Amino acid sequence: MSWVAAVAALAGIALGLWVPGGAVPVDHGGPLLEIMVQPTEPYVLLPAIALMTAWCAGKRRWHGLVLCLAGSLVPVALNTWVLKPLFDRPLHDYLAYPSGHTVSLVAVLTVLVLLAKRVLAAVLAVVVTVIAGTGLVGLGYHYPVDVAGGTCFAVALVLTIALVLRLVPVPSGGSPRGDTSSGSPPAASPR
């Protein structure tokens, strides 16, 4: 998993440094494109984060709970306050690279895939990302490279957060005392 995070981060940097955005995207409009970008909206993503977090809390999956929160919020914050100003790629009157809508969506989807541990979840995440990215480009909000870069950075950051969480021990409320293996007093040894 660490090599995937590294490759994704390097790909995002390469896209930002060496791949031009292209001509100003044209807004093709239409209700279908508007529907395609809906998964990137906060009113869709915030309830998804809340549901995943509540599920982890109910299952006492504490690393999962932290991953839901940090994996959803940290990539968006870093993208907004660090990556966009660092790459400084304007489109219309805003910074477009990496796409904030894409970072938000892919961060949440990556957390979901890590929690689900299912290939089907990964396949659905890719499909949703492609559909939403197509909508973002079709509406003229982003260049394709903005969407690709947002995807790379979101995956890299969420996987890095997941790796760091693996290094943190999980507290267990029902563990036996440290000086015994079963929680019972040590048995007297026969002489």
C-alpha cells in the first residue's frame, strides 16, 4: 500500500508540473452533466462521512473512525491551502489544479474502499470517479489533468493516513491486566 501512495503522489506532482491544462474548457451544460457531478457535492459527501464514521463507532473500529474523519478532511485541507497555491494553476477566476471536487470525492471513496476491503467497492469507486470527473470537465469547471491530479493526491494522502494509523496501537477496553495472560491471578507453581 505504501508504494501505491508514493506512485500516486509522484503522478500528481508530475501532472501538476509538466502537463498543461490545455485550452479553456467549454461548458457543454445540460442536466445530465449536472447529475454526474452530484457525488462531489458536500451535501452528498458529508452524510456519507457521517454514516461511515457512525458505522465504525458502532463496530468499535477506532482506526476506521479516525480514518473516516482524517482521511476525508486532511486531503481537502491540504489541497485547498497547500497544493492549489503551490501549483498556482488558474482557470477562470479560481485555482483549478488539483480539483477540489475530485479530492473531496476520491478521499471519501478511498476511505470507503479501505473500510469495505472489497474489490467491488474499488470498482464502484473508479466508476463514480470517472463519471463525476467527466461531468466536471464537461461543465467547464476543470481540465482533465485537474481531475487526474486530484485523484492522485487524494489516493496518496488517504493511503498515507491509513499507513500511519497502522503504526498506532488500538486501545482495548476488555484486555486482561498486563501481568497475566488471562486476567486471572497467576497460579502458584509447584515445588
